[in-house]
Amino acid sequence: GAGVSQTPSNKVTEKGKYVELRCDPISGHTALYWYRQSLGQGPEFLIYFQGTGAADDSGLPNDRFFAVRPEGSVSTLKIQRTERGDSAVYLCASSPLRASSYNEQFFGPGTRLTVL
Amino acid sequence: DQQVKQNSPSLSVQEGRISILNCDYTNSMFDYFLWYKKYPAEGPTFLISISSIKDKNEDGRFTVFLNKSAKHLSLHIVPSQPGDSAVYFCAARASSNTGKLIFGQGTTLQVKP
């Protein structure tokens, strides 16, 4: 597909479990971003990658959250010991070349995570 | 601390009329602003943007106005169409951190036929 894809589209898990959320960016896009959107709120920045390295992870809420992008393409957001407050839609976005002031971000459809 | 605010949670407009969505920001380091549209069960879709060196940017039916002194921007949709019904998010970025978008809470626009 031409757009950003995210899998799974829905994930239900139990409190305390570990989850992985996957993002496939648009082919050739070097910058990749993760956001979290809670009900009634706008997307909240978590982390972004320029190539394989995390350029800014200041939005990760705590050390239970971790993200990787080992080959500079697909990224995985990992959440350990999930809590009910982690329930949200997790959005991934990508942009071409470097993250610059004049680059819009292209979003995927999101993964809806529900922690019971 | 909400750096980008959309104070109107919802807006209802008649088809063919103008829709005006507002956004305020507090961080004077923001120098690039974007509007995204979001339909249910889809990710946000980029609509239009404006750099802080401009005060207006137009693209078809969509125009964004920026008032830097008031730290305010608005999105005008003319004429509004039923397909424009969606949630609209304002977002801002600082040149010092170009990867991080700060979003407002969103405004749900309903365009009635």
C-alpha cells in the first residue's frame, strides 16, 4: 500500500501484559513518529526517529515504553507491564527526508489498545 | 500545560456557508502550523499549513490565517460541504524541534445538507 500501515488495528490485553505495536511507514520516508491519542484529546507526541536513531523520545511517559527502528524502516512500539491508563489509540506517522519545518507528517490509521 | 488550544469542541454549519475553526497557542517558539482532518477509524490527514513568515495561506476552499501577535490561527472553509464533516486538529511545531507536533484537542465540524 502507499500509505502508513499499522498492525494490529485493535489490541485487547490484560493489565500487566506486554504488547508490541508495529508501524510500516511510507516507502522511502526517513522520519517516523509515534503519537498517542486518548478519547476526546488530540494526538500526543511520544517519540520520533530519524533513520534508525531516536531523535527525540521526550514524550515517552515512563520506562515501560520503548520503541525501535532497527533498519530505518519498520518501527515497533513496545509497552511493558501495561496499565489501564495505557488504553488509547496509538498513531504512527512518517515524513520524507529529514524532519524539517516544512514537512507534513503522514499518519496511519492507528492501533486501538485496550487494557482490561 | 496545553500549548495549543481549540476552545470550541464542536461547530455546526449549513452546507454552502463558511466554517471557521479557531486555534490559540501559547509558545512563541512555534513557527509552523498545520491543520489536520480526521474521520472516524482513520488517522489524521494533512489539510493545509502555514509558516510564521506568512499571515495567510490558501488552497482551494481552505484558507488558514495566522495572527502572530495574538497567537491565534483560524481555518476557513468556503463553501462548506457535507463531506467536510470531521474532527479538525490544529498542530504547531517549533523550529528547534521539528519532529514534534503539538496538537490541540480538536473541533468536530458538522456540515448539514
